[in-house]
Amino acid sequence: MYAGQRAFIREFPLTMNPIGLNMLATHPDHQYGGAGRMLLRWGTDIADASKVLPCYLEGSPAGHALYRSAGFEDVETLDMDLSSGEVKVSNHRYVMIRPPKVT
């Protein structure tokens, strides 16, 4: 179980089976043209059809505004040190959820 999933379960202990949106990415040549929003809508449409399951994702700062505009809310932030030896690398992620939209 990932750290973000643990944060989700702490926040929503009765909702153990969210729709997880994993590895959404848009090639740099196609960013800001709507492709990312289409990928996101594909996943949120599935959750909305369930009428009960929320969506869960761990997003990067680059996608944070897109996820917020689609109704996702921050649950927690994760800062990971991925450094190895002399190579220093850090990774910042947002753990986010979106309740299903019932129409």
C-alpha cells in the first residue's frame, strides 16, 4: 500500500475501494490541448456512473490545477526524498480525492 493510499484510508475509512487514477500523463508536445482533461474525464465518468465510489489520485504539482478544476480536493501532500548517493532528487505529490457526481 502506498503512502497516499494510507492517507486516503485514514481520511475515508469506510470507503476502501475508490476508483484509482494512476499514471495519467500527457506527452509534452500535447500538453495544454485538452488531452489530459480527456484522460481525467474518462476516469471520473466511471466513478460518476458508480454513484458511490470516489476517485483517488496522487498528482504532481504540474497537474494540480487541472485536478482541482475537475473537483478533486487535497487530502495530504507527500514529500519524498529519492536521493541516491550524491544524486539529490525530491518528489512532491498531492493525495487527492473527488466524490462521485450524481446527476
